[in-house]
Amino acid sequence: MQSFLEEVVKEVWEKHSSHEHIVFVLPSKRAGTFLKNAIAKSADSTFFAPEIYSVETFIEQISGLSYASNTQQLFILYNTYLKETSQEKDSFYSFSNWAQTLLQDFNEIDRYLVDAKKLFSNLAAIQEVTHWSLQKEKTKMMEDYLRFWNNLESLYENFNSALLNIGLGHQGLVYRKAHSELENYLENNPKKFFVFIGFNALNTAETKIIQHILDHANSDIYWDIDSYFLEDPIHDAGFFLRQHLKTWPYLKENALKGVSSYYLGDKQINVVGVPKNVSQAKYTAHLLEQIHGAKASDLKRTAVVLGDESLLNPVLNSIPECIESVNVTMGYPLNKIPLASLFDQFLNLYINRNEQGWFYQNILSFLAHPYVHVLLGNGENNEKGESIEEVIKNKNWVYISTDHIKQVEKGGAVAATLLFHEQTPTPKEILEHCLQIIAALKDKLHDTKDALSLEYLYRYFNLFNQLSDLVEKYEFITDLKSLLGLYRELLSSETLDFQGEPLEGLQVMGMLESRNLDFETVIITSVNEGILPSGKSNNSFIPFDLKVQLGLPTFKEKDAVYTYHFYRLLQRAKNIYILYNTEPDVLEGGERSRLINQLLTDEKRSSIINESVASPSISPKRHTLESIEKDESLLELIKGHAVKGFSPTSLSNYVRNPIDFYKRNLLGIDDVLEVEETIAANTFGTIVHDTLEDLYTPFLGDILTEEMLVEAKTKVAELVKKHFAKTYLDGDISRGKNLIAFNVVLRYIENFINLEIADVKKHQIKIIGLEANLKISLDIPEVGFPVNLKGKLDRIDEVDGVLRIIDYKTGSVERNQLEIVDGVSITSDYKFSKAFQLLCYATMYASDYPEALMEAGIISFKKLSSGVMKFATKDKAGNGAKKETKIGKETLSLFYTELTALITEICNIKVPFEEKEV
């Protein structure tokens, strides 16, 4: 089957013997490339090629103006706004938030040749009526608001004049200028033959220009539409052409050219629901693999049309390796490139810096950026070889200054000179810094021969040079926040254009790039409401009714544009795959598009449509509990640990989950080192333990008195501060949660001493030991190597002659965790881990004092009012049980049997480490 462009070329060639005087005008540059290819195919001899223009380039040529970039328009508009406005002016940052909408409206006004005076007077009148008040006099805010609407006409006129003075125009202004310059253009080009191809929705300027050329010059026009849509009085795909037929005198006298009847021909339409965006990319890859497998040459006549252009990256990454050539016909948004976040974070570093310096999370996030790794990745660290991140974590810096960075770097100082500057830079200076970063990155990337990253870098180099010129020329970017706003605004509209062989291999494009192009196989993604069509977004200052009255486009026309593009893709295609997201999401588009529903309700086409839902094949992964067999090398690790000494905590880890014991206690895999922005639980506990040790050390061997404890209480604040500095390193405790934590520790220890004071009034308490390091050798015949048990006991005292072993806990402890029912194994349930630890300490202490009858207990600082919660054995579970708190030889003997059985299991090479459900 011939494509639309091939049919047009054939017909035009039959009318003209020579071709250099022909001017082809198409909706897009892309269509122009395919037209050249169609001309080349039809040629049987050498000839001068005709002129081929996209409509925008053609209009630009007529007008004599050049298009101003979006950034230029924004700066010139703000400059005009400053001159126009006598009242309080918005900063550039605030202005840029609403200026894009205003630019869009100015553009529409000119493209549709609207009488600006009439529009702005109506607009001001509408606002006057809308914002009325019961008060006779208007408030200052109301007056300023209405003055803004009344000044819009003057702002519009002066903005356009400012652009015209430098030979530039926004798109609408170029179109309006072209409309007024058309007579001159035709006089200067009397021998040209104009051919307009494949137009559909036209703005007023385009309509009048094309009609004038059709009426007054040698010309022709070809429409790319199927008669099926044209003859249906309500089908949106033919909406614009039916309007043209009614209103264009030329079309009333001349038959429509280019109308085809392919839509009802033989084709296969597949409507496939796929969950989420990445699955659509993967399903597209699956379809392409099938096409390649069936007939690889068919890929040359295949197009992937992305309804949502943000799918480009996942689609490109999913294309099967067997497909050798892919041509991308769309720009990749600059804000999707990794470099975008580098400069965004860099600007934010200085925007969010306060008098203390940079917050550590901002610095760590910035240092984690892959391009910062490239910059700092050549070992340019301090003498110990530690990275900046490691030093920040080790020294617990919450706020970081340039001096900190210099202190870490010492030698190379790349970070301090390139990234972390002492003074907060001005917008001009920070743009210079950005260009220096790009230059440094370029040198590093040259060595890696990373061509794509260098291309990204070059695009950003141009962007920052453009920004530098504008900031130099216009002095209203005075703060970094405005610069960041402008940077983000620029990124949202700028693209990195791919260069490739446009006529080779698989074509990947957006919906607008598909105009006039025909493919045998078409895969359209994201056909969801809010994407195709884009819905009723009304990003404009002009109300709906006023738009209708003045002939400006509304969402109705926008919907009709997308309906036309969608159906035009289906006209000549044989195999069509329409993919939609089955998971409605407000941000990514809603339910499946009305375009799909319209297709399914079309009686003439519904019979050839296959509906299906595709989802990734999910093989449920059952969580199998980990099991690690012991071998000789693992047994060596266990031997080493046994000689060093099992601690009560490590044995508790084994009871809880043997895999935890294996990873943490044998392999030494501990938690990741992090900056403690607020004091962690283990740091909190360390400070409490160390402070109590310092307070009670002078009382060793003495009987506690009220006077001693009252005096100790006066030293609490000083000692807590000292231990915070020692344990929390350079962490700040002068504010926020850390200040609260400091006061909580103070209160804990003061309350504990108050309880002790109350106790010494009733009992005689003698301190025997503090933070005692205990270690004993265990005699276990089944284990063929030495085994030790070790631990640090917080406190040993004597109360009224009864020996007590005390363990401090800053966490919460319940009494039932310390009470064991006779016959219940203490090593089988992690719930009794604290009781297990107490008996370990009692066993170690009893090895030196075998005749001692003792008690063991825990003081929980979260439950100080409970006093010492003692270990006890009970004769039965539940209420009414008899409790025994004294720990004698019998209790220790029973525990020793369980302890040695547990250690024997750990050391047995035949018993693997089996994971437990925690």
C-alpha cells in the first residue's frame, strides 16, 4: 500500500514536469524528511529538489522575524512588566510562576488574530463584575488586583513591541506578522507553486494565510483524512475538516484532495490493558520481539507512538537487543537527565544553608550523586583515605561548614574549591561555579569515553551559558531561589534531541511527530483519560465563555486534535496495538481513554478488535527459611568466638534467631554507620551507664548514706554533659530533640538517685562492684575446644546482707519476662532473654563465690517506680503462684545444664544455623 505522502508526490509529479519551483508545506519537519524520501523513491533521473518546509518555518520566512526562545520571552516580559507596573512588583521568582500562562495566552491571541483591545477590555470587565464588594469603597488589594487586569493590554502591546524591536517574536506574533506580510511575500515569489499537505486543525492565522495563497497564487492542498470520519457528522476526527468545508470558499468550489477510504479495510486491532507504565514498556518490548521473530524487515514499517512521552526512557531500555536500529523522533526532556538533579541539588545547597552550615543530610545526598562521585572519585581524600561521607558519619557532624570539608580533604581540596564555597554565591557567581563543574566533569568523562554523558554535558554547558548571558543582561535575578525557579522552568521546556538515521529501523515517536506518517504496525501506549486526550486542563487567564465568543480554542478543540491524530494512525495501519494503563492514577492518567470506548462501540470495527489484559507473569516467591550448613572454616570462626567468650547478648541473639548470631556475632556484620541526628537508643543507654559508673565509683566498698547520694546528685548535670560529648562526638545537644534527650537522661538519673535515697532510709545498701568485667571457662566435654563465658555486670551490691546482681536497662522491661515457671526451658523462648542474661551473670559471679546465695534483677529506667524487678522461679503459671527470688546452687545447676546444651548446639558442626520466624 502506498503511504499518504507517496500518493501526494505521485499526483504532484504527474502535473509538473520540473520541480524546483514547488514549495511543499507540511505540519512538521519530520513529515518533511519522509516526503524527501518519497520524492527520492519516485525519481528516475536527477533533478533539483523542491523546497520543503514545516508550517512554522514557512510562516517564519513570510514574517521576516525569528522565533524567540521561551527564556528570552520570559526575561523580556518581566522587563516590560517592571516598566509597566507602578504598584508593588512581584519578584522574578513569583512572576515566573504565572508568566508562562500569560505568555501562552498572548501566543493564542496572536495566532488566532484576536482583537486584543476587545479581549482585554472584556477580561477587565469580567474581573470587575466578579470581584464586587458590599463596601462602597474598594480595598487596596481589590484596586491592585483590578489594576493588574486593566494593565494587561498595555503589557501585551509593549511586550510585542520589545520583541519586534530586536527582530524576534513569540510564535503568535510571528504568525500575526506573517499574515500582514503575506502580500509582499507572494509578490516576491510569483513563480512558486505551493502545495499544502496533511493539515487538520489550523489556527486563524494559518487558515487565512493558506486560504489567501490558495486564492491568489498557484497552489494546491491535500488533506490526510478518511472519508469514514468526514461523512460522520459527529466524529471528532473529522471535526476540523467539516468546519473548513463550511467556511472556506476555496473548498466550496474545489473538491477535497487526499481523502482516502482505508479505515474500513482489512486490519487487526488489539486493545491491551497493562498495569502501570513500566509494564507497558516491557509489553511493547515483547511485541517488538514477536514482530522481529516473525519477520525482521517488518520493523522498518513499525512505529511505537508514546502517548505519555515520559515513557521514552523505559521503552528505550526495554527494546530487545536483537533490534539493531532504532530511530527516536522526539526530544528527551532535560529534566529527566541525571545532570538535572546535580545542579538542582547544588543550587539547593546554598539556598538551604543557614548560619550553622549545611545540614548533613543535604551534604550526604549531594555527595551520593553519581556525577559528584565522578568528580571526587580519584582518591583525593585525606591522609587516612577516608571519604567525606565516612568522616561526617564517624564524627557525627550534624551541621557542616566549608572548614569541615577542608579539614577532611587536606591535600587535593577538590570539593572545597569546586563545590563547597565559604561565601554564599550570587546568581552570576553560582552560574560560573556550574560552568566550572561542567569543565571538570568534561575532563573526567573524556577519560571514560562516555559519549552520551558528554552529550548531556554539552547541552547543559549551552544552557548555563545562555543563563549567564541573560543574568548579565537583565539584573532582576538577584537571589538563588529565583535562579532555581528559572532553571527548573527552562528544564521543563528544553529537550536533548537525538540524532539518528530517520528512515532506518524501528521508529519511536510522540503523537504529534506521527503527523502525515504511515506505518503497517503501530503500537500506541498510555491511551488513558488525561493523557489521550489530555482532558479539560484550563491553563489560561481567559475564561471559557470569552474564548468561545472570540474564536479561541478550548479543550473541545484540543480533544478533537488528539482524536484526529489517533484515528489517522489507524487509517492505513494493518496491525494496531493500543495499550492503556489498567491502574488509574490521578498523576499518570485516569481510566482507559474514551477513544478506546469509541472504537469498541463502532459497529463497523468492533468485530475486528481483540480485547485483553496483559500482566507480568509472577511466580510467587515463597520465603524459605535460611539454613547455613557448618563447615570447617565456619567452625574455626565459632572456636575463635568461644575462646574470646560468648556474651549473654550474643547467646540471646542465637536464641532469637541463629542467623542473626551468625551474621552479627560471627561475621561481624553490624548496622550501617550513620550520622545520629537525634540520639539513638544505644547511645542513650551508653550515656546512662557511663554516668552512673562515674557517680557510684567513689562509693565502692562503702555503705550508701543519704548525704553521699545528695552530694552525688549535684554532679549529675556535669557528668551527663561530659558523657554526651564523649559518646555523641561532635553532635549538637543544644537544641531540638537532642536537648530533650539530654534532659531526659538528667531526669532518669536524678529520679534513680531519689529512689536510692528513699531505699537507704529503710535498708542498708553496700556497693560491691560496678561495671565488673567477668569471664569464666566452661567445662563442656562434648565440645572439643575451650569455651568461655564473658560479660560486663552493671552493679553488684548487698542489701541487708543479701547479695544482688543488678543490670540497668534504658528500654522497657516487664516482670513476666523475668519469671520462669518450673520445667520451662529458658533457652527456648526469646521472651525470657533478659532472665537468661541475669542467670549468665549469676553463673559467672558464682564461679568465684560458690557458696553465695544471691538475687538478680533489672532496673528499667522507663519503669523506675517498679524498683528492682527480680528474677524469680514459679511453681505454676497464672495467679497464686509461689515465687522464689533467691538464686542458689540448684537453680544455677539447672541453668548450667541448659547453657551448656545451647553452646554445644552452636559448636556442633552437624547442626546448621536455621533461621527462625521473628
